[in-house]
Amino acid sequence: MKIGLIKERKTPPDRRVVFTPEQVNQLQQEYQLKFVVEPSDIRIFSDKSYQKNNCELSSDLSDCDVLLGVKEVPIEALIPHKSYFFFSHTIKMQPYNRNLLKAILDKKITLYDHEVITKTNGSRLIGFGRYAGLVGAYNGFRALGLRDNLFNLPKVEHLDDLSAVKQALDQIKLPQIKICLTGSGKVAQGAKEILDHLKIKSVGVEAFLSENFAEPVYCKIDVLDYNKPKSTYKDEVSKSHFFKHPEHYESDFMRFAEVTDYFIAGHFYGEGAPYLFTREDAKSPQFKINLVADVSCDIDGPVASTIKPSTIANPFYGYHPMSESEVEFNHPEAITVMAVDNLPCELPKDASEGFGEMFAEHVIPAFFNDDKEGILERAKMTENGQLTSKYAYLEDFVNE
């Protein structure tokens, strides 16, 4: 079996890759596999490092059985009749990638999307969520230091790896602030890793809401902490019920917004769920949040201050609650917002290593065991010019 590692072609450049040179070498020894690497001058690992690990370099991947990438492949670079793995960003009917999905079908490409490589219960097996959380939380502290003239953390993209990120954090001293973190998945765990590295005290919900502390503290909250059943709803209340019937719930986040200084949004937001806080909420005199690291980055959605994505080059902006407009990130009346939507790109070495480990563990064996866990089948979006049955709901979207 021949697998091609494709060059990333999106702008701005993405330096990540599915497998590191060492991982490629190991997999070639473990399985009947041969890797071919498309040369790239932006990839975090050099072409020479792949050659040193017994990997062929070639600009022609047409004889590969499977092609692996990270981000969307430009339409003109797609090779017809091939099998691809990459993040297509189409499963939510994203309009900006409609033409990409059309081209995949026209070229009779078999597409496996990284986002839907899952267990039978639907939970994801691979992804960059941890690294988004790590970088997002760090960037929030960087914004705090710059805005309040407390410290000057370097950009993550200028640091070698996660170890260097944590060494930079070791040099700062935090003020007495309260930090609220939402989420229970890999993004939230990544952000928590940064908070714990800084030795910030973790406190429970009731203590966070009612007590004052002489040190920085954080509280990690889940959906039933910041949502409550509507007054007219009296039956079962549980996390699973919330996910099935979010319309029966309303936001209870304001009780946290009234005591929080720095909010890290690490949750997954499902369609139909209540917004955490609205633009009207942010105008309230009781609303205390003045810094938001929105790792989830849903624009004009559940976090009202996130009115646009920011970029690695310009990661911060200010949201002025009263005028509902963008201002400078250090404006005295603004909520400082960090809403970079491609955070793992800032930590390409660690992100690639972690992603490759998960892909090697969960996906590669499926090629050699007749996909006994159904991993490939669940992730297959297109085949022979057709949407697979699981993704047939995209047909009207494609034909619009």
C-alpha cells in the first residue's frame, strides 16, 4: 500500500503534517506500507528529514493509493479517482467549501474527513483540539500582559515547541483574577493544561461564584453549570437530555459573567443550544468579563463579543459592548477578544506529533483489519461520485 503525504497549499500557510518523519519510518517497518512525500518548503519537518527516515520524495503522487493532508486541498490540486484524508469543512454545509465538495464528487474522489473519524458513539478519535486549547489559553494570557502592561509573552509561533511555551509562562506573575473555562473535551483539557502549569488554583462552582480569593483561581464548568431548564420544563434534566433537547434550556451563564475576569471558551456549541451571553448581556453593569479567549470561535454566536475571527498575525481585538463594535484590544471600555480560528498552526511540531500518534493508532490498522471497528466506513463522505448514505443530507447543499 502506498500513502502520499501531500503539500499543504492553503493561504495563510499551514506547517502541520499528518505524520512526522520518525512516525513514517516506524509505520513502514510495522506494516506493508510505503510513504511518498510531496516536497514542501513550508512543512515544519524538512524534506531531508523524511529522506533520512527512508521516505521517498516525489512531486508526482498519482500512483499512491491514499493521500493524506491536513487542511482543504485546492480544487485544481485534487487528483481524480483517489482516496483522500483531510479536513474538508463541509459537514456543517459551510458555503465557502460547497465548490470543493462538488469538485470531489465530480472527480469521483473517495473522501475521508478527519473530523468524522469517530468511535461508534460519535466521539472523535483524532484532532488538534488539545493544541487549540493550549495555544488559546496562552494567547489569552499574552493579551492580558500586553493590555495591562504586566508582562510581554512571546508569540507561540516564535517558540520552538510546547516545552518552550511552558518555559515562557514560567517567567510571568499573574494578578488576582478569576478565570472561567467552559468545555469537557480536548480543547478544554488543553486550556486546563496551561492553567495547571501556571499552578492556578482550581475551585468549584459555588466557591467561584460566592467567594473572593487572594490569588488567581479558575473554575472549569460544563453545560449544566451554565444552562438551566426553562421554568416551564419539569421533567428529566441531564447532560444527555440537554444535547438531545437544547430547546428546553436557557442560559445561566450570567452568574459566572458577574464574577469572571478572563473567560476561556473551550466548549462545543451545538445548533439550537442557548447562547452563553448576548450583546444585551454584555451591556449589563453586572457583566464583569473583560478578556475572552474564544477557542471555539463561533462568529456572531454564543459568545457575543466574538464578532469576527482574528489571525495569528493580529490575534487580538476589542469589542465595545455599548456600541457593539470593534475597537482597539486595549480600549478601556472594551472586552479584549482572542478569536484565532487556526490556533494549532502556531504549534506545528507538537500538533503534528500528537495528530500522527492518534492517526497511527486508530486509522492505519483499519486498512489492514478489514475496518473491523467501522472507522473508515464512518469517516467516508464520498465514493464513486456520490455522497455516502450517512452524508446524503448534503445533497441539496451541493446542488444549490
